[in-house]
Amino acid sequence: MSQNGITGLNSATLAQSNSDRLDEMDELWNKAGGLGLNDDQKFSSRDEDYDVDFNDTRKFAVLRWEDLLKGMAEKLTNEDRQVITRFREWQTLTAEIQSKVTDSVASPAMKREMSKIHQLPRNLGFLAKEFMNLVKPNNISFELLWGLIYLNLRHSYSSLDRLKRTTETLSRLRNVVARFNKIVPMLDDANEALLAVVDFLDPCITILVDSVIYLHKCSVDAKAERDWPDLNSNINVQLLNLNETVKHVSDMNIYTKATQDRNIRNLSMRHAMIPEVEEAGAFPILSLQQKQNPRFFGRQDELESIERYLTPSRTQDSLRSYTLHGKRGVGKTEVAVQFAYTNRCNFDAIFWVQCETSISIRESFSEMAMKLELPGADREGHHEENLLAVQNWLKRTKKIWLLIFDNAEKDQVLQKYWPVGASGAILITTRKYYNFVKDLRRKGETIKPLDPKQSWDLLLHLLGEEWEKQEQEGRLPQSEMAAARLMLEKLEGLALAIQQAANLIKNPNIGGPTIAKTYESFKEKSRILPDRHSKPRTSSERALDALWDMNFNSLGINARALLGVLAWLSPDSILVDLFLPRNQAALYGSLEFCRQDSIHLDSKNRASLVNTITPSGGFMKAVKELTDKSLIKYEGRYLSIHRMVQEAVNFHDEDDLKDCFDMASRLVYEQFPKQDTDESLYKKWSICASYIHHGIYLGKKVSEEYAGSDIIRGSSFFVKLLSNCAWYLYEVGDCEGSRRLVDTAIMACEDKTTLQYAQLRDIEGSCFFDLNRLSECRDSWEAVLRIRMERLPSDHARVGTIHNNLGNLETASGDFAVAEEHYKRASLIWQNGQDETAYQLALTYLCLGRMHILQRELDEADRIVARAEILFIRLLGGDKGLMSHVHLCQGKIHFLRGRQHWSLARRSYDSCLAIGLQEFPIHPLTGAAYYAIACLEFAQGHADAAKIWLDKSLSIAQLLSPTRDDGVITRILWKTSQVLESATLGEYDGEAAALKERAVGAREVLLASGEGGFISSAINSDDACYDEDELGFDALVPLFFR
């Protein structure tokens, strides 16, 4: 045995009979089979598969925990399962770790590693005790948890390298468990605490099981070293999930006090607002995406529960939220729609928010702003400004309102849209039991599948009055009754499935005219149904897919082709114009029936604008066929398709699947503006906004369901589409959304030496730069430089672009000599390009001017920025977007020159702000203008005015970073503390101290994560608004917005 080898557990630990404990453990792990779940649900970790009682989550928590235990235990070997039975308490694991720390045979290195995790069993023991207390009087076991930790150690003892990796993982786990333990007991609501604990333990167990499997496979050090990066990547994902749960609990704790404070403030605002008659909107407002279903059936209990909680009184001042949770197809959205229509008299305004993507949510809030007739709401591309305006209205109005958030999925996407502190009602439909609103008082329920009687009643209702009459009179044959019972049992009470079954029974060309005949066809289709290419089916999904497939097989070839393409697009608003590209070559293969008549095409197969207004006859015929079979909806110029129909389409032949994917990508690519020459898409933002949700949806679907699949390999139009979409999102300030698309496009880009790959890395670097993550930015942009220098002439425009970018990076990093060299190389390329590259030359002059400002070379900065100004005015006009950057730089120059120039500084800042408010009111640049004016006001001794401007800047920053204090927010908090401290009587000292503490803490976190740049220390003594601390906080802000 090696020096690091295991000597085994002591005899006391092994006293209990292994066979007895295995019997107990098998009994526990088999309990899931007797708790009412079918075989597909027993080990499912999908939130939608559980029946959650939001008033008492104990039964759900126990069931979910036991499902987790059984699912994870099945991944272990029999020998491992036997070992696990030895660990009934966390103290046993602590004794094992202590024995290694004190073992005279163990090496010093081993003792050091084991000491790192000495507190882990105690930390997890505290969490286990909390869990057990919350689920009383139910009993739960944790021996799998203790045993998994031991197995990780046991399989690592023979190699110090493996042990180091294991203890590092366990140490990271211990840190996040310790943080979670501090905040969970603070939750006032036991039900929310239980949901959080279960969500937290899931990734913990996953990390431990994945690590055990890895250690089994990698008993040789060389293989362990080679396979470690993949495991470590998976561990990082799970740790991210753990940290998100910690933050979620922390947010819920904060929410209670924050809501009380905001309610008080907003209540006073409502009482102080303009008279109600002056609100511009035409009330009552009912803004829903769906019409009322005239054949809505049942669900009265659910509707009454929602009504009891959400219907307000005129004097009620609180935000109430109700969650409709359940599996897809069970009827959550239908219930929400029915509630809205039947209760419209109880609300002055009801709005629908489609939560499929961040873009669809923005569009929903813009629609709200227009319905409310808020100032400027009808301007294209001003979604963030509309969001801010709607949020203000929700908080100030005396109207009674209801927001319906449909298909809520991602907390990160939704956080900035909750009207925290307002008084109103929110209804949420979701497949998750997650507390999106962070409201400990929230109510909700699981929309359960229909029981057998309800299913039968619904089927008869959908089949029509004649069927209902036959059933009432006892004239339905027993064969029909028996077939219906068997078929409905397979459909598991899903309303959508029963609706489709009724459609098939009524259509003799597909299934009917009898239930028995339809059921026989359904059984055969279920038997031969091919596997899905994305993920395995549950039993209910198999039933639905079989029904859909019966429908699909009855479709004509053109309708089937159109449906295949629609399955890849964002389902709720598919503009018909997608199928009217000017480049008719995009309508190839099975979509040729969508083409315009050849007499309207030129020699390059392009149609004129006049001839791309009306869809082709073949297209409209296919649309009618799909709408007749209730597979899609068609209203105005928009198509929509249910998500379950999309999923069902995507299981067919893989070649067909790839063809449909390629065609969908090509169609969106053709309509989306192109970023071909590194110029801005600014002039085409409104067009981008019409199609961006399809690019995001394609990227999301691929990353979540088809990552690594052959389906996306070689799809050049998909990669180019995501590149263009990512650049647009970067330009409008959505760096996180842009990076998600870039990551997916990089995954799909097979050749990592191409110019297309370089373009993706360029966008990635730009996002990192604007996030102030300079080290990661450097990695991206240096890779771009290498590829472009290898593949392009040294004077190519894209070589100039990357030199300009690297100049910005070196400026932000403080290496001004290297920065200047990059700027010079870029300038030479632009000057040689003459008028064609004048725009890029102006940008480089602007960047060079910023560098001289940081060096406090103000005369040189003024001279060079003036050059940029002249070029921009000649190219774009004096009021266009990039001129706002010029004005901000000029304002900074005047400000730094001293008091006698401050009037000029204010004039420049005002010019910057005027353009920003007109062109991009919620962009970081507009926030930077507000901040700059605040600094100027404070330097002049106008603290009250400075506070007003800082608040405006903060409102933009928090919209752009709703989940954390980024560098921009941190700087504003610090500056606000300075302003409050300046109060003569010290009346704001407490608030100032709290803000400063928060800012200092946030700065430490940001710097530790690598977010921060360089600020010159060349300060003029007249720079009254600057000190050493201020420079440190300035360094947290991206270069363009300092």
C-alpha cells in the first residue's frame, strides 16, 4: 500500500450488518414507486412532473428528495451501494476525515488536503437537520449524501493528485453550503424554505455522483488528468446552480423589507400623482394575445382560487402574485386566458407578457406602454425606455391592474421586469415551481391533469352535442366506451391531448369516425413512433406525439414542409414576411412552393419589393391546411404554433430535421440586417427588433437540445445569423444575451481558423470589454488578430478594426504606448481606404482622444476629438448616435480643465444626453451622461441636484444589471454616498455609510473576479470632483462610459 493509501474504517463504524442496511436502503429507494408517479415520472427531475401544494410543500419535498436518491443510486455500482449503508450520520464521516488527519501513516500532504474539508460534514449536517425539521412528521434519510462523500475520498486516497482535485471540489462545495446555511433559517415561510433546500441539494448530489463515476473510470492518473477538464466544467455548472439558489433565497429575504420600504414610498407617490382623469390610456384596457376559448371546459375550482387571491379591493396596497404550475399541455395558459376574460370587470387594465425570450418580454412591455399611451411609447426600438415608463406607471397609478406572465422559465431574464413595490396583481404560468417574484406571500397551485371522468366529459364536449346526447341516452356502444377509457388513460388527462384526440375522431380521413377506430390507429402509431432526436419522451409525450403524428401524416407535402420550418422559430409571433425574402433562392428545396412567380424575378433570382408583399398561393394554401387542423394559428400577418406541436415535429427523420433547421436559419438570416464590414447596425435597429427573437430562439433550442449534434454541424447560415444577432444585442447593450448567442455559434462553428470564427471571437471580446472583463477580452481579441493576420492582407479593413479594438483594450489597461501603436496602425489602414473607411477613421480618432483624456493630455485630446466630430458630422449629421460619444468626451475635457470651463462641460453633457434620450434612452451611454452631469453638479456644490441625476443614472444601470451590483452600479452607489455625506447637518450619514459599505464590498467582489481597468493618476489639483477613491471606482466602469 502506498503512503497515501486507505487503512479502512474502524470496526465501530462497521458494526451494523450490511445486509440489514441494504434492505432498509432498498425499501427507501423503492418508495418512489408507491407514491403515485408513473414509470416515466419516478426519477424525473423536471419540475413540471410534480404536483406541488404551495400551501404545504412537505409532501412534494419528500417525494422529490426520494426521487433524487433513487435516480442517483441507480448510477452507482452494487459495491458502492454497500459502502453507503455504513454512513447513517454525518458524525461517521467526520470521524473518517479526522482519522486521516491524525493518521501517523498518512503523508503531510494528505493531512493538509483532508484538513480542508473537515467542516464539510458538519455544514451538511446542519442543512440535513434543517430539512428534517421542515418536513416533520415525515422521515427522510441522508446516508446517500454521507456515503457519496466517503466514496469520493475512498477512490482518491491512492493518488495525491486525485485527492487534491477531490478535496478542492468538496472545499468549494463546503463554502457554498456554509453560505446557504446562514440564510435559509432567515426565511419566514417554511414552504419556500423547503423548495429552496430541495433545489439546493439536487446539484450537491449531482456533483458527488458525477465525481464518483469519474473516479471509477479514471483509476489511472494519466486518464484522470485528461478527463478532469470535462468533469470540472460540469462541476462549475452545478456550483453556478447552487450559487443561484443562494442568491434566490437571499433575494427573498431582502424582498420583504425592500417591499415594505418601496410600498411606503410608492404609496406616497400614488397619493401625490396627477388626478386620475389625466391618465391618457382608454380604460378599461384588456390586452391579451389570445381570444377567449368559446369551448373552455371545467377548471372552476382553479379559477375561483385565483379570483379569491388576486381580485383586489380599491384600498388594497400590495403586490399579489399567483403561480399556475404544471406540465406542458395541461392547460395553464387556457386557465389564465379564461380568468382574464371572466374577471375583466375587476381590473382597470389587464396585460399579457409573453416570456419566451427577453425580446418577447420587451415587446410585451412596449405594447403596454402604447396601450397606456405613455409619452414616446410608439417609437421603434425603445423597449427599455418603455419598460421604465411602464414600471413607473405600475408603481404610481391608482388604477387596478393585472399582469399575466405566460411561460415563465428563466429567472435571470425576468428579474428586471417584476414591478417590485407596486400595488397590483401578477398571474404566472410556468412549468417550474420557482418563486420568480421572490414573494414569500405568493400563492399558487399545480394545474393537475384531468381525472378520468373530467377527461371523458371534455372529450364528449369537444366531440359535440350529438355525442353528448348519445351518452346521456345510453346509446353509445360499449366498444366505444371501452376504447375511450383506454385511450384517455394513455393521454393522462392532458387537455391539449384530449383536444387533438377529438379532432382525429371527428375526421374520418385521419382517425374516425369512431373512437374505437381512432384508438386502434393511435395504438399502432404509438408502437412504431421513432425516437426523438433531442431527448427521451415521457409517457404523456409519447401519447401526444402519436396523436400529432397521425395529424402530420394526413398533411399535404407543402403543409408538412412549412410546419417543419415553423417548428424551429419563436412560436408566438412568426411574421409572414419571413417567407417573402427578396432573395428567392432562400426558398429552396421543400419550400419552393413559397416562391413568387418567376416572371417577377430578375436574373439573380431576386424579387422586387413590390412583389414581396403578398405571399404565394401555395404558401397560403399550406397555412390554411395547418390552421384547419388546429396545428397553427394565423392572425393578421402573424403565424403562431404551440410549443408541444413544435416538439412533436422535431422527432422525425434526422435528415428532414436538419433540412428544416437549415431552412429556418436561412430565412431568418435573409431578413436580419448584416454586419458585414464592422459598421454599426444602428440605422437598422427597428428591422433587427422584428426578427431578433427568432435568432435567440434558434440559438436557445440548439444549445439546450441539440448541443454537439450533427444537426447543427456545417450550418453556415445559422452561424452567420447568430453572429449578426449577437452584434445587434451588443450594440443595444445586452452583452449577456450577445454572449449566449456567440457561445452557441462558436459551438456550431466547426473550423476554428476561419474568418467567421474570428468574427464571433471579436463580438465576444467586445462584450467582455463592455463588461470590463479585460483579461477575457484580451484572450478573444488576440485570437482574432492571429486569424486575421494569417488570412487577410495587412491593410484589410478588418485588420484595422482589431487593431483599433486592441488599442481600446490597452488604453483601458493603462498601457498607453502600446495602445497608441495599435491606433496608428488602424489609422493608416483607414486613411488608405479614403472615403470608404472614413467612418472607421472617425471612430479611431474618438478612441485616441479618450486615451489622451486618461493621460490628462487635454489639448491633444481636444484636437483629436475635434477631428472625429468633423468626420461624424459629415458622415452622419450632428444629432446621430455616435455624436453622443463625441459630446461626452468633450464634456470630460472641459470638466478636467477646471472651473472656468464647467459651463462648456455642461453644454457638452447636455448635448450627449439629448441625443441619448432621443436615440437610445436606456443605453449605458445615456446613464454615463446622467452620471457626468451629477459629478459636475456636485463639484459646483449642488448636492440636491447631483442626487437627482445620480438616481436617473442608477435607474438605467439597474435595468441593465438587475441581478447584481456591476461596476457602473457600484460607482453610482459610492458617488451617492459622497453626496449624502456632504449634507451640512449630517441627516443622511446613516444612509451614506450603508451605501459606501455596499459599494466597497461590491468593488472587492468585482476586482476579485477580474472586472476593472486602469485610471491615470495624473490629476490636476483643480479637479475638485476627483480623488484617489473616485479613480478606483471609475476603474470599475467600462472605458467608453467613464
